[in-house]
Amino acid sequence: MKPRILFIDDDCAGREVVLFNLRTAGYEVTTASDGQEGLSLFAPGKFDVLITDVKMPGISGIEVLRRVRSADPDIPVLVITAFGHMEMAIDAMREGACYFLGKPFDRWHLLVAIEEILGRRCLIEEAGDLRVPRSEIDRGIVCVFPSRGGSMRLWAGDDICEGETPHDEK
């Protein structure tokens, strides 16, 4: 079964580009043009990943994140925004996001993010089967700012920020 993604973004052109890239990569994608529509499409267990823009008319992506994580604490959420800065990434992490991508991002950044998210989800499920406490599982958030040439990993509950070098796109 193809992984199912709910993608919420008010930018029609950007939404179509991401939709094309995700479907070409083999994902089943449902789109919404704003937070309210996205919330109406969401149900626990229906999607494997949620991707939401932050700045949208009506309900913001951070509020979508809050409501979705309240309904389904295990859904991985990737937050995207053209207005990204470290404070926003930290706010997203506090609300339960596991990945933060600054726009503009390329196809490669998006697909790597989805693969990392799905891999982490599998790890959490396996840990649950083995009765490993959730506190023992990596609860970091990855923040990627392509226009600034790098990424950061923030660890929930710690004051540690670990910088990573940008990956070569060979």
C-alpha cells in the first residue's frame, strides 16, 4: 500500500508542483487549499504523513498542527513555509512537528524529508511492538533552510542544537 499524505497549502502553483513530485515518487496524496479544508479531510489513521504550510488564510498551519496532533498524537507532521526562521521552527517543534522545510525547497529536500519521516514512523511502531518506552526514541525535529544552505536538528526537551552540513546533490 502506498504511503498516504495529506498536503495543505494555499499556494495553488506550489501545491500542484509538490503534488506532482509526491505522486511521481509513488505516494498517494490528498490536497487541501487551506487549514479548514485540511482539517475537514483529516481523520486519525487515514494518513501516514501530514504536510502543512504555516501562513494560510483562516486557520494557520501551526493551529492545524495543534488540532491534528491532539486528535492523533502519532501522526508525523512536516511544516513548510516561505517565512521560515528559527523561532518558527522551535514553535513547530513544541507543537509536535518532526520536520520543518523553508521555501523554496527542491524535490530532493522534500523526498528526503518524507523518507526520513516514514522511517521514523516505522521505528516508533517497531519500538512500540518491543515495548520500548517512547522517551527512549529520538524526538528531534529537522529544520531545513535550503536558501541558507543547511539544516539543523533540534532535540525536544534538550537545549542541544546540532548543525549539519548540506548534502551534495550529485
